[in-house]
Amino acid sequence: MTQRITKAVIPAAGLGTRFLPATKAMPKEMLPVVDKPAIQYVVEEAVRAGLTDVLMITGRNKNALENHFDRVTELEYTLEAKGDTAKLQKVNESTDLADMHYVRQGDPRGLGHAVLRARMHVNEQPFAVLLGDDIIDERDVLLTRMLEEQEKRDASIVALLEVDPESIHLYGAAAVEPTEEADVVRITGLVEKPAKEVAPSNYAVIGRYVLKPLVFDILEHTHPGKGGEIQLTDALMEMAGDVEGTGGVYGVVFRGRRYDTGDKLDYIKAVVQLAADRDDLGPEFKPWLAEYVAGFDRI
Ligand code: UTP
């Protein structure tokens, strides 16, 4: 019997070293993407998919994350007194979004270790994991599709994105077999950050997972892997094997828009793309951007 999934786990305890010094005193998940922290896009996505119970795995600088999803009475009071309902609504959006819970990771010993910290809260039911620095465009559906497949197959599901072979070394790469569904593949193997010569495919694992609770048992005995960290990929690899009771691992191939806000260049691209698409900013921003880019020819 499959159970309806209600819980989302968002690991946000990484050190964010690629973004120093911005992340010295602030988690990278709090970096603004136009006018909202990246993490708010991610929580909104979970809620859109019906997952309103959100557990965030936090690290040092956890206060900024907790405060963002909490009330700020002083600000509310001032805006109310001014009658500025539009801004007041913006302040309250993140407060009323979901039923938020927090757990500390302690030492950042890897994504697998962060997910294991969710065990007490999640218990014995399947759950979703959304990485706090990976944004899926709200116009494209991914998580709902993954939840459907989890329910149908009673398996664990990862999100896959076909990437340029030159970039596969930045991701976990999947060896796959086709299934009866055009956008679903069965995962037969996974390699964390492979060189392009040995990558089993160009299918990269991106930051959305729907996992069976069995993953916790596996993570308990998963040894540190690549980079000395406890890798979620290693636990998934074990689940993808022919071990009875795992249900296997399947990949939903995503062909929509995804923004990696943990990487500097991708972060800049995300801000530009999302700002250009906004009704309130796009009409002024796009002509300016076009003129700015046209200026490159003259340099
Ligand atoms: P990353 O590897 O992108 O995060 O982890 P990082 O280590 O913070 O980044 P850099 O390379 O130093 O810049 C992917 C996701 O897993 C979380 C991160 O917060 C991010 O959302 N994570 C990673 C944890 O929660 N705990 C960890 O121990 C490692």
C-alpha cells in the first residue's frame, strides 16, 4: 500500500563555499533571486505540490532561515499603521506558507547525512527532498509528476536533467533503462561527479527526490564517499540495485527551466531570466538589457 506524501525535507546546511564572502554570515539559500530568497521559491514549490509539512535541515547561520519564515511583528505593525497592504502581504507570504519545522545538522557531513537528520520527523512514510539552492520554474511541473510516479511504482524517484557532456562532472550521473512512460527511466546505476569519459549518460540528477523511508536504514551505514562526505547518491545506488524490498529507483526526466542558485554564474543567469519574465520588471528591464548586450559588440 502506498501512502499519500505530505512531508518535504529541505537540506540547507551546506557551507556554500562557492559563494564566499556572501555566505560567511548567511546561508546561500537566503541569497535573493530578484526580490525573494531562493529558499522561498523552493518552499512555494513544495506547497504547490501539496506538501505543506516542511522540515528544513539547517546549519550555522540558521537564524536567517528561521526568521524569514516567522512573523516580524515590528515590521507588520509599521506597515499596518501606514496602510501599506501590498508590502504587508509580501511580508506575510512566507510566514503563512507552510507548517515549518527545523532540525540542526551539526557538522555538514554531506547531503546524505543531512537527509538522515530528517528521520525522526519523517518516520515510516515516503517523503520529498528539495535542495534549497535549486529552483524549478513555477511554470513547469516536476515535483507533482514525481509524486505520481512514486505512488504508482512504490519506488524512490529522482529528477533527471539532460546536460551538456562538458558539465556532467558537476552532477551525479545516472545509468538508465527506458520504461513504458516516455518521461520515466529506470535507474540501474549512479556515479557522483564523474569525468565525462566515464559518465554512464548525460542524465544529471538534480535537486528533487521522492524517497522511500528505507533510505534512512541505508544512510545509517553509508560510508563517506566522494569529498569525504556521506553522499545521498551512494545510498540511492544501493537502492537501485536488485535488493529485495527497495522498490528500485526511477528517474523523471525534466525538460523545463531550472536554476542553480548555488553556482555564481548560474545564479546571475537566474536573476536575469526571472527578472526579465516578471510583469512588473520585464518591460523596463528587457530593453535596457538588450541595449547593454548590444554594447558588447563595440568593446
Ligand atoms: P552543495 O554541495 O551544493 O552545497 O549541496 P555546499 O557544500 O553548501 O556548496 P559549496 O560547494 O560549498 O558552495 C547541495 C545541497 O545540500 C545541502 C546544501 O545546503 C545544498 O542545499 N547540504 C550539503 C547540506 O544540507 N548539508 C551538507 O552537509 C551538505
